[in-house]
Amino acid sequence: MALPPQPLSVRKTLSAIPQPAVGAVRRPSSDVTAVQLPQGPLSPGRFPRRVPVRQILCLLPLLLVTVVAVQHRDVLVEGFGHLRSAEWPWLLAAAGATCLTWVAAAFTRQGAVVDRLPRRRLLATQFAAGSANHLLPTGLGAGAVNLRFMTVCGIPLARSSAALALYLLAESVTRVGLLLVLLVAFPDALRFGDLLPHGSTAPLLLTVGAVAVVAVTVLALVRRLRTTVLTFLRTALGELRSVHTRPCRALALWGGSLAFPSLQAAGLVLVGMSLGLPVPPVHMAVAYLAATVAVALVPTPGGLGSVEAALIVALVAAGAPAAVATAVVLAYRIITVWLPLVPGALTLGALVRLKVI
């Protein structure tokens, strides 16, 4: 006899897992071992520490100033000795002319770009660039500082490089042009026979011609270099046209580039008058311009050494006694180079730390 079918048993429903209340902290289970992670700094043996690059860059200018000062300590001692016997009103005027050269450089830098640059930072950058220019080969230090400054201000690298080239072009054209105008007006200002040794004119011209031929040949043969140069020239010409469409920028560019060498020459004239140099002021200015044009291509830091020698030779060619000319040049370089060197290096370090450059 078959048994009646048994009813199926109902499965017991699972109870819901209780959820923690909002804001409650979940506690770990008692059978779970917690691992404590280190909260302090990581050991230097496992991960390398970050190198303080910016702090090193802030101290580097002061270190370079110390090295250069030690190398030229005899010049510094002799230059300060001559300053003690000079007439201070003329020296103060020379220091004022030196300060105005940074203003003229700031005007020229602003005139080389269409974009508006921050005025105070631009002026501080020119002061710092002057210090960098005396620590690195001529023109390289100031160019690097200003290139970095314009890049930080948001100007693309190609346009910043074009503005730098435009500045150098304007400054060179006005310096050489001012020298030629003064030589035409005062043809007896210099005796060129004393500036160049006898028979050295022909070898000098041959050397210049050979360098020009080599440069043209390299550009003609190396395609990549030729393409780079042509691209840069197109960018520079575009920047030049843009600048000259705005009269205020063109005036700042050419006015500042003319004022810069004029103020430098005025500084030498004032120092010469303070030490009683028996040379007319215009002749001293011509001697300064001729000496700086002559050493423009000498790759020494800030022209240290080469500028002094060229200035002494130029002043002697202008009719100054050698001893007095040496004293004037050393005193002039103390005012224009050595006294601003440490404050300029400090300013350069501060600008690096503040990320202005």
C-alpha cells in the first residue's frame, strides 16, 4: 500500500546581514591581525631623497662671485686704492649712470617683444642679468636669464629667442652707429696706429673673411642647420615687424639700445674726470665705444680682463698717460662690475627661489 506524499519542507529564509549605521566606524574582527604601516619619513636607504636643485641654484651665483673675486683680488685691491684718491661727486654721478643702464636695458627688453612684461620683475631681472653676465662668457649669462624670464612670462621659446636676437641686433647697431658718428665728428679722437700693431690690419681682415666663408659653407652643406637658421630668421623677422607696428615698442627698443652704451660711456667719462684724466670727455667716450666693440667677440666672463686691457689701450690712444688710464679703468670697473656683483647675485638667487626665472 503506497504511502501518501509528504508535503515539501519550506527552507528557512536567510536573515539580512546587519549594516553599520551611517557614520559608524567598522571595527576589525578579533581574529584578524592588523599590520601597522610606518607613519614617519621613509628611510633614505630605500628611496632616494629629492635633490634641492632650486636651493643649489640660489647659492651658485654667490659661489661664482667668490671664485671670480679671489681670482681678481689684485685688481680689486688696486681699484679700491684708486677710488680713495678720486673726487666723490663725480664717482656718485658715475654710480648713478650705472644704475640707469639697467633701466635702459629694461626698456630695450620690453621693446623687443609685443607682449607686456611686468615692470618691476623686468627691472630686477636686468639687475640680476648683469651679475650673471659677469660670471659667464660675454652675453651668455644675461641672455640665459632674460630667455628664462620671458618663457616664465608665457612667451613661447621661439619668440623669446627672436626677441633676444632682436635686442642684441639693436644694441650692436646703435653702439657701432654711435661710434661711427663720433669718429666722423671727432676724427682726431683716436690714433688707430696705437690700437693695432704695425702690419696687423691685413691678417685681421683675412681672418674675418675666412670665418665668414666657413660659416657660409657650413650653412650651405648642412641641411638641418640651414633649416633651423632659416626658421629662426623667419620668426625673428615676424617679431621685428610686429614690434615696429607699435610705435611705443619701437621707441623703447631703439631708444633704450641707444641710451645703454651712452650711459656706459658717460660712466667712464665721469670716473676719468674724478681722477683728473687729461683727455677731453668726448674722446674718452669714443675710446670706450671703440674698446667695447673690439672685445665684443672675446668669450671671457663679462669681458673681465679683456675689457680692462682694451680700455687702457684705447685711452692711451686717446692721449692719456698709461698710469692714469690704468687707474681710471680699474676704478670704473670697480663701480660698474664689482660693487653691483654681490647684490646682483643675491637678486638672481631670490628670483630663482621665487620662480620668476
